[in-house]
Amino acid sequence: MERMIEILREILEIPSPTGYTKEVMAYIAGLLNENGVKTYFTNKGALIAGNHPEPELVVAAHVDTLGAMVKGILPNGHLSFTRVGGLHLPAFEGEYCTIITRSGKKYRGTLLLKNPSVHVNREAGKKERKEENMYIRLDELVEKKEDTEKLGIRPGDFIAFDPKFEYVNGFVKAHFLDDKASAAVMIDLMLDLGAEALEKLPVAFFFSPYEEVGHGGAGGYPPSMKELLVVDMGVVGDGVTGKETAVSIAAKDSSGPYDYEMTTKLIELAEKHEIPHVVDVFPYYGSDGSAALR
């Protein structure tokens, strides 16, 4: 468990908003290669790992996260932005972030409401948290658009929010456990099995780069694949049975029901090995499994 938590911490600290996953993919490939696990990249940027020449089962998780992108430079030198994926803005207000330029320079900033101080703005608490009402304040001495342009910041630069990782009393707290927690489990499993065992097992592991925008798992799998097991976040909230201390097995989501036989097999395995689990239906959810089905 300690090794898996350390892997999770390391990949969480590597920024990877959807569209900018090359750094975390390179880290994962390097770690696996060092331990005798073969890897290759698809044309789309997904990473496939495993040592069997004809895998029939593919286990998939995604390493892309929610984030943002610079939309424009405001007259005062700070940044307007557009969301990447379904970033819930109220949950990220006041969060620190990194702006990654095309040249590789990185700058720090904070996501703020425009005119946020309640001492001068009595409507601050009522203002809707949406892109038009918020901005990225740069941690740089900028007063006009030209100041920011001199830094090399341009529209299209990625914005990655801090993960805020903590490991407390056996609980992991962080942004972007969706879906780096699953990726860490998969990496740790491959290290546990070892290179020789992976040569005999007809299984490969697929790390997806575009899940948060709906098309990460649409293709690129080994042609010998017969089954796809997608490991992703489990929903916790009203109207679902999921909880932080159990595996969620999705029978249906917004894309429709998942394969009956495979779902049943997962339930039987969880019962046999006494793994805490729930079977659930997610009304507003889609995964790389959904993309693969489409």
C-alpha cells in the first residue's frame, strides 16, 4: 500500500490537464520500463503497457485531469480562461495553479472571482461562479496586456491546478484522484506481478489521455482485445449507493447498461474475495468504456 500511495503522490504532482499529458505519460512509461514492463504509445498519445504479445483483456484508466486553458489576456495583464473538461468552478475558486507556456516556462497564479472582496463588493457571495465572472491572477508584476505578453504567455497555454495531496489516517485527499488513483493501482499491480508473469498473462494496461473530454477510450486498443475493463472514479452522493470505502461496480451510466456477463463476473469476484463493493447506476456519468462502446 505504501508504494502505491507514493506512486499516486508522484503522478498527482505531475500536471496533466486533458491535452497536456506527455509529462505524466513519460514518467509512467519510464517507471514501468525500469521494471521490465514493455510500453508503447498510440498515435493519439495513449500509453499501452504489458508483456503479452496478444492480450485479450485490457484494463484501462485515464491520466488526464480537469483543468483550464488561457483564453485571453485582460487589459490589466491577468488572464481570462476556458475550462478543460467539466471543471466545477465553485470547487476551485481560490485554488493555486500553474500556467504552462508553449516554450516550457511555468508561471503561478490563482483562480479568483472578479472583484472578490466583500469589503467593497456586497454582491460577491451572490455572483455566479462562471468563466465570465472569474479570472486567473498571475503571481507576476503585471499591469497591462503587454507585460504578460513579454512573459511569453499566450492564449492556448494550459492551466493546471494544484492537487493538494494529503495522506491522513489511511485516507488520500487530493484533486484529480479521478483518475490517477486508478492509474496508481494499475502501475502497482504491474510491479507486483513482475515482468515474467506479465509475459504469460494475456492482459495489457491502457492509460488514456482524453477521457475528461469524452473520447480518450474511443480507439487504439490491441487488435487481440476481447474484454475491456475500465477502472475509474466511483460516484458518491444522493441517489447512489457508492461510498469512499467500497468499490463501485457500474451496471449502467449515461451511455446505457454495461456488459451483463462481465458486470456479473466482477460482482462474483468481489463477493468471493470479500472485497467491499456496491453495484450502482450513475445518471450523469460517462467513461472510457462509454467512448469504446460508441
